Amino acid sequence: MPRRGRLLYTPRLQLALFGALLLCLIWATVLWESRRIHQDHLDKFRNELVHLSEVLDVTLVRQIGSLDNALLFLRAEYLDHPEDIKRTIRLLREGPFRDFEVHVTVIGKDGYPKFTDIPGQPAPAYLGDREHFRVFADGGPDQLYISDPVLGRLSKRWGLQLARPLLGKDGRFLGVMVIFLPPEQLTRFIQTLDIGTDTIMSVLSARGALISRSVDLEKYRDSRLDAAQLAEYQNQRAGYSLRHSILDQVERGIAHRWVSTYPLLLVVSRSPETAHAEIRGLKEVLFVLGGMISLVVIGALWLLGRAMQQHRKDEVELRIAEKAFQTQEGMFVTDENGIVLRINSAFTEITGYTAGDIVGKNPRLRSSGRHDAAFYSAMWARIRTTGSWKGEIWNRRKNGEIYPESVTITAVRGADETVTHYVATMHDISERKAAEDQIHTLAFYDALTLLPNRRLLQDRIQQTMLASMRSGHHGALLFIDLDRFKQLNDTLGHDYGDLLLQQVAQRLKECVRQADTVARLGGDEFVVLLEELNPDATVAREETMAVGQKILASLNRPYDLNGHAHLSTPSIGATIFCGLQNSREELIKQADLAMYKAKSAGRNTLCFFDPAMLQQDGEATSDGR
């Protein structure tokens, strides 16, 4: 009895220990993931705030740069035409100043305003003691000066003074040109950005004064960093910290960066409460998920414990009926590694391979070499995905002959869905392929010369015209007619005429590029289609003439017609084209008319189409009626 108890409890105890270990692993993973979520979300919060500070930096620089460029333009216009300053400002209000509530003031070198567009005709006021005047009066460099917020003596409003010096051609100080900008204008642009209501952007001067703030600007207008706070920011060009705000003592993530172009400090802050809320929510989901997984594991272990009391039977059987196997179609079976296990008699009849030749080997020994690795890779990917593949393959018979097969390959799976075998059925489609090739040849090629016929020529002309329209290159059509060909047929017979036509076809193909087309329309009429000629019509005509001269020289050589020497000459008509200006039929007619012109000019020559030929052809037709 004790032994039986030990035999009964040992597997269960092992399963229980495994379950306890698995549950410990699950909850260790839950705790580790909880810490990771906490850190990742704080990192994400920091990265988003740092990235936002970079985006706002670029936007702020673009905003100030726009005003500075306008100020430079206004200064240049003022120095050349001071009397036109009002007109220039009106133009700027339709352009760079359009989105800003700004005013322009010109301060003379004596410190008194010489011009201002502040409404209400403010009373004259001395501005020579203002910092934005003194910095240039004392010889400061010609660069944009941005003041701390000051109460304007002319506008009676708080604002920023964006200033540049007025210098004479000899470099003498003539005064200062100032753009008055309300502080809130610097941060107004972030209202169009989707950054959340809890995000605050502050702009401070290099001296630590608050210049602008996107929230509660009036409340913190006179705020200024103390020396220690300013030094802390100056230690890093850009940085991040999670701490209480200097202004309102609220805990926020704070990203700061010194603006890349101007001496300004950009501070972007946001409360981390949203991030903390997301962390809490994700942790709750994580712990619920951990509990659910634990319940699933406990249930699965219970079912597994019951299953361990039974024997598992795994049968792998290849279900192929013998009658179905011995069909008219060739069939073979392989194992999961593709090694042939069995073939039927039809396979031997088709391929010549017997069971002794191929069983135990891989079917690839019949490969024709016509398919690349990508073809077979795609075929097996299809079989692994869908369980079967059907298509056409070129294979090799035992005697070395390459032939086409229609093949279906099917994967056979066992009870556990693992592939155990592959079954392939095949039949020889050589006759069908030959019939298809013959039909294609009869439909598109001349039976005597094996050149493209009229039908295929028209299709290639259309394709060349479309390609010409896209590329801008010219094409050309040469219509070739053999001189006195009927006389050859009448004297020596049609067999000799056919020999001549075959030799002419061969010579024409030797005169053109592989991309060009040589076609036979019928009788002794041939057409040559030239592609990708020069975009310049004159050069394209010269290229066509060169090909035509080559054809004339080739076709003027003697022909050997079964030992009978024969001389023949051609008459050639040519037309060039670009795009779809003419139809296919019109191009053939143009080349035909040019060919008749060559005939009338004494034969054995080349003539180009001239639009006047159409009128002459029309008159000849009319006279014929």
C-alpha cells in the first residue's frame, strides 16, 4: 500500500511544485513589469516634454526671426527713404506683422522719438536712458536686442522692445529703430498646438527676467530668477528635472533650453499627474491580468493532472487510397523533408524515372534550371501557409529533355497538425504548350519570315507612341518595298520569291537594334519601327537617315537564291513622330506615301514624309474618281 501511495502522489506532487514555480514566475513578471511601466511612463513624460521644448524653440526662433527680418527690411527702407516709413509699415502689416500687435518707433541719436505709429499722438518723451537705446549708443554690435518687459513711455503699456541700431554709411550712430511687442505675443502661438491645458511655456531673458508666460502672465509679470537659480540654468544648455516650480511651487516636470539663436531661456513645464494616473491604470490592468493568468494556469494544471492518467496515442497515417494513387496523372509521395517515398506508373511514363531511380532521393534532381531560387521559395512559402500549391513547372525527363508540367503539391498533416508527408500530382502539358505557342505565332507573326505581322506591328507602334509621349524621345517608321519583286516571281517562280523575302527579313534585322521592330505587312512590303531616337527632331531625322542608308546598302548586296545570283533594290519611305500627334494608321500612311515618292524618284532611295504629300494624294484620289 505505501508503494502504491507513492506511485500515485509523486506525479501529482511534481505537478504541484511545477505549478507553484510557474505562479511565482508569473507574479515576479507582474512585479517587474509594474516597475518597468512606472519607469517607462516617467521616461516618456520626460522625453515628450524635452521634445516639446525643442519644437517650441524652433517655433519661437521662427517667430522672432520673422520680426527681426521685418525690422531689418524696415530699417533699410527708412535709411534710404525715411519719408516712406508709413507706407512700408502698412506693407509689413499685410505680411510679417500680420499676426502681431506691434508698433514701430524711431529714436534719434539725441534720445527723442523721431517717428512712432503708436495711435493717439503720444506726447514726446525722452528715451535716451532706456537700455535698448543705451546698448547701441554705447557702441553695442548690430544685432537684435530684446529688452526685459518695460512700461512704454509712449504706449503706456507693458511690452518688449525689439531694437536694432540706425547706422550711417560711414558707421556713425544715427539712432535706434524699435518694435514694441506685447509679452503675451511670444507665447500666443502655442494655443494652436495640441499640448494640453496643463502645459506652461515661459520665456525669460538672459538676465533672468520673465518676458512672457503662456498662463497667468499678469500674475507673474515682475518675476525674476535669483542669481543661484539663473546659474543653475546656465550650467546646462538644455535639461530636465522633476521639481516644484519656482513661480507657483507646484510640482511639475520642467524642461529648459537656451534658445538656439537669441539670448533667451525657454522653460516648458507640465504636471506629471496625468502620467501618474496612466501608470496607476496600467498597473491595475496588469494585476488583474496576472490574476486571470494565474486562474488559467491553475485550471490548466488541473486538466493536465487528469490527462496524465491516460495514455496519449499519436497516430501518423498517410491516407492515400491505392486506387486513387494509380491514376493517369503522375504522382509521387515524399516525407516531411522532401525525400521521395513512392511513385506511380504514370510518373514513370511521363518522366522515364523508375522507382529505383528516384525513391530515396529529392525531386530536385529533375530540375530544369529554368526557375530561380525565388520561384521555389515562393512555392514552399505558399505550401506552408495554405497547405497546397498549384502551378506550372519546367522539369527534366530522364533522357535530358526539358518539358512543362502542371503540378499540384499538397501537405499531409498528422493529428497534431505537423506535416508528415507531401503528395504531388502532375501531368505533361507539352502538347498544350506547343498548341498555345503555335496559336500565338499564327496570330502575331508572318509564317514565311517569322517577323511580326501587321497586327503585332500596330500594337508595338501604339506602345512606342505612348513611351515617346512620356519620355519626349522621337520614333520613326520606315516603309520598305522591294523594287520589281513581281518580275522575280514571274520569271523564276514564287519559291525564289519566298527565298528572297526570307533573306531580306534577315538582313533587315541585322540593320537595327534589338529594341527596334522589323515587320512584314504582306507581299514584298516590310516596315521598320525605330524607338528611343533623339528628343531633337533634326537629330532624330539624321538618325533615321543613317538607319535607312544602312538598309539600302544591305539590301543592295547580291542574293544567293539556290545558286542563282540575284540583285534587288528597295524603295524606302520614312516618317518620324513624337507622342500621340498621329494615329497608327496615319503614321503607316505617311511612310507609305513617302515610299511611293521614293519609287517615283527612281527607286533604290529613301524619302521622308512631307505634309504636302497628303494634298497630292488627295488630288490623285479625286482625279481617280
